[in-house]
Amino acid sequence: MTHKEMDITGNTPRPVPSAGRWTRRVLIAAVFIYVGVLILAPIWALIAGAFEEGIGAILKALTQPDVLEAFWLTIKISLVVVLIQLVFGTLVAWVLVRDHFHGRELINGLIDMPFAISPVVVGYMLILLFGRNGLLAPVLTALDIKVAFAVPGMVLATLFVTLPFMIRELIPMLEAFGVQQEQSAATMGASSWQIFWRITLPALRWGIIYGVSLTFARALGEFGAVLVIGGGVQGRTETATLFIYRALDERQYVGAYSAALVLGVLSLALVVGTNLLRRREVNRS
Amino acid sequence: MSTVQLTQKPSETRVEPVYRAPFPWGRLGIRAAALSYLVFMLLIPLAVIFQDGLKEGLGEFWAQVTNPIAWSALILTLWTSAVMTVINTIMGTLTAYVLVRYQFPGKGLLNSIVDLPLAIPTLVTGVMLVILFGPQQTLGAWLKDELGFSIIFSPPGIILALLFITFPFVVRAVQPVLIDLDRTQEDAAATLGARGWTVFQRITLPYLFLPLASGALLSFARAIGEFGAIVIVAGNIPLYSQTAAVYVLGEVESENRLGASAVSMVMVAISFSLILVVGWLQRRRLKDKK
């Protein structure tokens, strides 16, 4: 970024030409006020709200069996989703970058769809497919599998919602990496699997780490889709977000606020932690 | 910044003709696996919405969409998203501009705060806003009593929630372009006597048009479907503060399948066209760059 600070024309000191000192101060202040009111104040309110009755109340609320169960279900679903996305996300990214076939551009555009589709609609799509009167209902009854209002449906919903993250992280990495290194390995007699494990995968390391952390964070916080397909039955299909929703409804405010705080901190820690790790590695090299 | 540098390479690698797939089961097997994953996970669920929405014919579909409650939910969703997009575009551009062009204490912190909304579940965002502005809370009660203005359980709450969630989109779309922008032209204009705002409007803004448009449309597309934050914040009063996503939930719960499918279909169609436009804008920008 440093070269941007230099003047291309060779003229020395450049106080920003487009704004005077006061304009500049006003603009910076405006941004800080906007971010402060819009983003920081609500975060502070959540922390204050959760701690209102002291840390004891938080701990008591969070160790209720239904809360623990809800968080445990969220973590289980997220882990399964991350594993599936890890395999299929890598596969899809690989095919979109390396393989050549008609309609690749179109598919590339479709990948972003889950990002813009309402989670409620996602859950509803799955009901139309797997619900009582759904298109696949006869197949499911024959095989005796329950998808709607059960955990498999919630996994599917979370998969749909998190589909773009892994792929979008890996595509630019794969494009940047190119094929030269793989080709030289192949010339030296490495097998396909050896090339993939020893060369391609390590090169994609950071894309995979970022993809996993974003997928995980998104899965932890999914609400609308799992509400519609799972139904939020306490003790069976109630995830952490669904617990928060119910707790608010039942006016258990301490429980709702502290669960929301824990969920927010968990996803933040994932994303911020990955960034810090990355920065440390960049600094070291 | 390293990615900017890295992405310049692919053009040379593309020339490579056939390359042995690094999987034992061959290229076709991988292609089939990847495509079937996308078909099952993405295309079939999307297609089912259209199939179900149009099952009873266009007339019935239209009747469901124009039913007063559904129609007002769709209109509310569109106008709140539009207001958010306008504010977000202005404040997002300003934030990106300040972050790129000015040096000030707290810059690094501000830059990290921009990403916070991406990492916070939207349901949690809704809870935060209710705590801060809710009618039982100090700030919310004060606003209501002194100014007669309520944020929570009314459309302003929806806009606020949408602003929180989509804040990173415009900033992160504009920021890299502003960093790459060659400032010779701005300097030239300034030398010729153009004032700050004129330089920004005539020189800087046209450069930012494509990334701004894609960032703004992306936040609009994201806002159309938002549910978690809104369901908490909006109060969901039909004909007043019930958005399309919340309406669909209600219809699913009351088993009005046709109504749910018709409104879902409209929402999917809007998101779909917006995503296609955003993709096209981003490709055009890449082409411009070359």
C-alpha cells in the first residue's frame, strides 16, 4: 500500500487535495458516529443486557439442560455441515477453476444464490421436497427416513445456506496457484493423489481455513431455515438460535441475552481468530 | 492486499491445454460429483419453488401475490430495503473513502469493526437492537416519550437492522478500488482549481460506479430475504411491519401452501435477477481492469 502514499507526479508533500482540514475532520467524525451508533452501541447493549443481573444469573441461565442441549445440537449440525462443505466445496471449486465445460459461467453465478435467498424460503423449499405432502414423501416413507422436522433436514438447510463460503474462498486461491507446480510434480512421476495431498492441498491451506471458519460461523448462527424445516421442538430440534427465539417469546430475558452473547462471541472468535492467525503467519514469513 | 497481486496470474495458466486430474477417478467423475452436488443442493430446491408456485396457474399465483397482506409485505420489504440501500451506499462510500484516504488514530480499529456484522448471527443483531431501542429500555422509552418516535416494532427498526447487517458490503466493494485508483487525474483537477467536492463528484465517483453498484445491489438482494433480525425487531404486524420473509413463515405455519409458494417465488425471482446483475457488473469490472 505504501506506493500509493507516494506522489506519482513526483511532487512532494501531498496534503489530501480534495478536502480541507475541517472537511476531513467532519468526515472522519461522521463515520465514527455512524459506526458507533449503528454497530458498537447495539453490541454494548447486548453485553450490558446480559450482565444486568450479574454473572451468576448468566451462568445459571446458560447451564439449564435445555440451553446446553440446544448449543450441543448447534455444534453437532455445524460440524457435520463443515465436513460436507469441506469435501464438496473443494470439489466444486476445483471443477469450476480447472475443468472446462459449457455452462460453467452460469454455475459460477448460481453459487451466490444462497447468499440472497431468504432463509425462510430455504426452509420452505425443503418442506416442499421432504415434508408430509412433499415431492419426495413417498420415497422417504418407503425408506423410513425422516428429514422434515428432524435433524437431517436441518443439516440440509444449513448446507444450502453455507454453500458459497468454501467455494468462494477457494476459487481465487486455485486460480492464483496455477498448475505449474502440479505439472512438475507429475513429470517427476508423482501420482495424482500424491500431487493433490502434497502440493495442491497445502497451497490452498489458507483458503480452506478461511472457508471452514466462515462456514462454521454462518452455521452456528443459522436461524430462519432451521426454524422452518426443524420446527424448533424443544429437546429435539431446538438449536441455540431457536432457543434464543423461544426464550424471548417466553420473556426469559437473561437466558435469551446471555445465549445471544455466547453465540455472538463464538462466531466472532472464529472469524477474528482466523484473521489473527493469518496475520501472524504473514508476519513470520 | 496480496490477493490483488495474486489474481493477475490465471491468464497465463489458462493457456495450459489438457492436464491430468489429480484424482484417481478422473476428470469426468469429479465433474459429475461436483455438478450433482450443486444440482441436488441448489437447483432442485429452487426449481421446486417455481413448480409449486405456478402449479395452479398464473391467475391463482397472481391472486396470492396481490392479496392485500402479501402485497403489503412485499412492498414493505422493497421500500425498507431501498431506503437502507441509499443510506448504506452513502455511508459505505464515505467510510471506505475515509479509511483509504485519511490517516487518523483508531483507523485499524475502524477497519476491523466494518467486518463485525458479517460475523454476528442476524438473530443476535435483532436481539441487540431490541435491547438498545426497545420500548421498555431507557433509550427506546425516551425516544418514544420525547419525540413520539418508535424504532422497534415499526419500519424504522427494519431499516436499522438491515443497515447493521449490510454495512460491510458497500465498504468492502469500494475500498479495494479506491486503493488501486490512480490519483493523477484528481491531482490534475485540483491543480486546475477544482474544489474537493467537484473533484470527488467528477473524477472519483465515476471510477467507483461499478463497484458501488455491485455493492449496493448486493446489500439490496441480501436485505430482501433477511429474516432473523427482522422477526425480532419488526413486531410483524400485518399490513404495517410484516415483511415478505415473515409473511412466508406465517403462511407455512398456517399451511397456506399456495400463498407461501407464490410469495417465495417472487422473492427468489428478485434475488436471482439481482445476483445475475451483480455477477455481470463484477465481470465487467474485471474486464475494465484488463
